Amino acid sequence: MAYATISDIETRYRTLSESEKTIAEALLDDAAVMIDKIASEGATDGQKKVVSCRMVIRALPQDGMTAPIGATQGSMTALGYTESWTISNGAANELYFSKEDKKLLGVSNQIGSYSPLEG
């Protein structure tokens, strides 16, 4: 069950073509599965909706944009026809959770250790 709709995506991003709507619907379902896997019990449907939208918007083709959503660094050259971008958390056109998404879902990155001698 998806937490967001195509209308939610279009409100936050732009009007989608028919082929993009088909892709976005599948991505919304995929995002819901991913969210259900990691979200804390305290995460609300509203928070899951926001994260779903953010994930799908990052994964949709971004024609006409100067830089991919989520890019932290970029470079362009003119005559060498070079363009490169560094994506902060995932890859362009891929569903992934950003740090902010994880915070919204009540998930944090934790570093720890376990000692079998002390446990």
C-alpha cells in the first residue's frame, strides 16, 4: 500500500507525463515496502507520505534540471563535454533514504559494538 499518490508527487514536483505516472506509481509501491521495513513504530502516515514523495522525486528522471536532486557537488566543462555530479546518499534515479528521511521515520545510524565476554 503506497503512502502517497501521483497527485502528491505532482504537487511537490511538477506535472508528470503518462509514462512518468506509470513509473511513479510503481516507485511509490516500492518506497512503501522499503519504508515499512525500516520505519519505527512511532512514524505516522504523514511522515511516511513525505518520505515516499521525497524518495520518488529523487528517482524520477529530472529533465531540464541543472543538477540532480541530492547532488552535493558538480562540475561541467564546455568543449570537453564533461559533466559529473556527486550524489550525497544514493544514486540518481534510485530509491534511497536520505539522512533527513531516516530522521522523519525515527531511524538513526548507530555505531556500536558487542563484547561476548561482557554480555
